[in-house]
Amino acid sequence: MRKSKIKNQKSKTQTKNIKILIGYALCLLFFNILFAQSNINYLFPVKLNNKYGYIDEWGRIMIKPKFDNTWGFAEKLAAVCVGDKWGYIDMDGQYKISPQYDWAENFSEGLARVIINQKTFYINREGKIIIKSQFNESGDFKEALTWVSTGDAYGYINREGKKATKINYDWASDFSEWLGVVRKGTKYGYINRNGEYYISPQYDWAGDFSEGIAVIMIADKYGYIDKQRRIIINPMFDQAGDFSEGLAKVKVNNWWGFINKNGEYVINPQFKMVGDFSEGLAMYQTDSLYGYIDKSGKITIKAKYDYAMEFSNGLARVQVNKKWGYIDKTGKYIWQPSK
């Protein structure tokens, strides 16, 4: 009788301990979920039943699909379209700027380009108009400047809308690493923020500086220069891209590969098409399908997509049968292709 009583007491104690452990585990899980949600840094646009919404990196719908069009998030805000008007939402799906624009683009350095009645404006995060553009075309702000065009000539303005350089170039691009590519006549060069030539127009084409190096073209061949104005990789490629994560894509005899900053092949030309490296992986194309390789050229995700985009914030957007989905770096679907 005494043994039975002791046994029952032990059983009750064990049951109580198990309940405590289960309760502790549930609380831990709850707080982990809350912590994860509060630390979400990016949301990904998805399309479901012809409406757009947003998911997190685990594929959970965080903002229900209810918009007619969207951009991705930039600086914690996303441009969304309802009917024929654009506005901006935050990462909780709440309107920060109600739909009112005929067109809207992502925020860049705290300003976004919008169009009202065919006129271009730049607004701040509160929707206040900061710049009333007087130009035919303009870009996003990069390094506190943006290019503008009158239709006949290009130049740059600052964040107050004032001219930062003369509007007398035949073409201009975004500033990158404190230099802007401009064209005068048929030759390309680089200017500084004061509009002074850092490298006078002398190339048949020139790209942005990236990782201290820029791709240039001379006599139909592509090579690279550094900021000391030296040609560091002789023009020898049929096409070439910017350096990204230490490697640049180059094309020779219709095949793409990758070189390092010494001009040495790290991945021999063998692909029909490739993208830039991003988060350690690059898109590649073989025949008509796309997959991903690592920096050694090893195929990490086999070519099986109709189209594939670069990895960003841990996920890559891929297309299958005209539907878009997201995969992680193992090739696992986080969001099944939908439309």
C-alpha cells in the first residue's frame, strides 16, 4: 500500500514536471516567433490570384495579396499600386503615403521619383515634394546626386534640385564610388562631383566603378581600369561585366566565364549566359534553362528554371511556366511558383 502511494506521488511529480517543460517550450517558441517577426529586415513581393502581396524569408505571407502592382521594399518602404494610383506602404502593410501618384519608384537615399500629370517630382518619406523636376528624364539619387536630361543634354542635380554640374554631356549615368560616367561625342570618361573630368573622355564605352575597378571598351574589346587611371586588365574580351564579390563575368567566343582582379580565369568560359555573383552564387544558363554556380564554378543548383534572378536577402526569384517563385540557396522552394 505504501509502495503504491509512493509510486503515485512519483507519477504525479513526473507529470507535473513534463507539463512545466511543455509550458516552457511553448513560451520559448512563442517568444522566438515574436523575436523573428520583429527582426524581419526584408519582405519579398509575390503574386497570387492576380494580386500582389509580400512574404518573409520563410515563405509566410506577411502582407496579404491585395495590390494590383508592386515594387520590392527599399529603405523599409515599398511602392504599391491600387487601381491606377501608386502609394507607399511600410513593412507592416500600412500606408505611409496613400495612393495618389500616376507612377512611383523605389526610395533611394531618402527620396523617391514619382509622376503626377506627366510631371516628375521627388518626394521624401512623408510624401512631401522636395524637388519639382524641370527635366525630361532623371534617375534615382546615388551618392547624393542624380543624372538629369533636357532631351538634348545630360548633367547632375543635388538633393535640393540645384545643378551640381553643367548640363552639357551627351549621356550620363549614376554616380558610383564618387565618380560618374559621361559621354562627350563618341567617347566616354569620368567626372567627379564638381563636374570636373577625373578621366577625360577617351574610351569607346565605360561602365561604373565597382570594387575600385571599372570596365572599359577600346576598339570593340573590353578590359578594366583602376582609379589611378591605369589599364590593369588589357582589353581582350568580347563582353565584360562589373566586379562583384571579387569576380567579373567576361565573354570570349560566345561563352561566359569569370576572372579575378588579376585578369586570371577563376571559372573558364563555358556558359551561354551568367549573372553577377551575389551572396556567393551566380546565375548561369545552359541551353534554355537557368541554374546557379558557386565561386569555384561548381553547379550548386541545376539548371531547371525558365529564368532566374540573383540572390538577395537569402532568396532568389525564379520563373517556371510563366509563374514566379522563390528558392533558397539549396534550391528548395520557399514560395512555389504562382501567378
